[in-house]
Amino acid sequence: QVQLVESGGGLVQPGGSLRLSCAASVSIFSFNSMGWYRQAPDKRELVAVTTSGGSTNYADSVKGRFTISRDNAKNTVYLQMNSLKAEDTAVYYCKVTRGRTTEYAYWGRGTQVTVSS
């Protein structure tokens, strides 16, 4: 069983920065992908994802502002969020996948990010 714990959310003013963390209970080397999603009242979207093959993808709305990274020693994936906008307000969820013949997905409980003056 994989447990994911997100942290780092909070209230920030427009233009500010936050860094989200997602700590896994197992080695992240076992994951096919690690990513961040966000849920706003009207939609859920992929924010950023990194794969075991080294590829990284971002939503168009966050390109150039957000950076996903990982610390293998700490079994943690990060989302550095800069130049935050009001429309970035959402609950951010960490999601990982693993498995070969069958891929399983695991989700964290989410962390609230609110961008407001």
C-alpha cells in the first residue's frame, strides 16, 4: 500500500510563491509517474507530471511558472509554484502510478492553495 502526504499549501498573495511537497511511504523508484493535479469548483486538471523515464509535462496554464521535481533520497516530489494567480486557487493532489502489467494509481488527500489579496 502506498501512502502519500501533501504539505505546503496555504494562503498567498498574487505574484507570490509556494512549494508543495508530497512524501511517499515507499521508495519513489517504484513509481511509473508522479504528478500533481488540482481541483477547482468547476474542474480538475493535471498540473504537472514526471515519469520514471525522465519526461516532464505541464499544463499550458502553468508553464514557465511551476516546476516539478523529486528528491529520491526523501521519497518526495515537489511542486514549486511561482508568480501565483487567483486562478491557481484549488485543492492540489499528489498522484502516483506504479505497476507493470497492471498500473495502479494512488492519491494523496490534497492540500489547499488559495491565492488572494
